[in-house]
Amino acid sequence: VVHLHPGDTVLAYTDGVTEASGLSGEEWGVHGLLQAANTRRSQSADDLVQSILCSMDDFSGGIQTDDATVAALRVL
């Protein structure tokens, strides 16, 4: 059981997000995802998802080899 409070955000994502590869072969990872999410935490849930996917694309040079889905839930 997790108790959520106003302002909390829940992110759900597929492995294709964290396994996105950079141009030199390194994975974006959970660290990259969290860094992208934390720098945009004040955005709406829709804008947060778009920003995360744009950051992932920037990291991978826009080359995605797996599914990449992000869903955000913001508690009001």
C-alpha cells in the first residue's frame, strides 16, 4: 500500500525507455529517466511525459529499437 498526497507523481514506463541506447552504446537507464523527470516535476502530467520522451530521444539520437511508453499520474 502506498499513500499518495497532493503533488505526488507516479510514473509507469516500459523497459524500452530505460534501455534506450546512446550513440556510444550506453543505456539511458533509470538514472536518465529520473533526471529528466526531476528537472520537469512542476509540469502537468502530459507535459512531463512529452518532456521525458524528448529527453530520451535527445539521448538516443532519435533512434529507438524497442517500445517506449511513459504514463504519468499526478495527484491533485
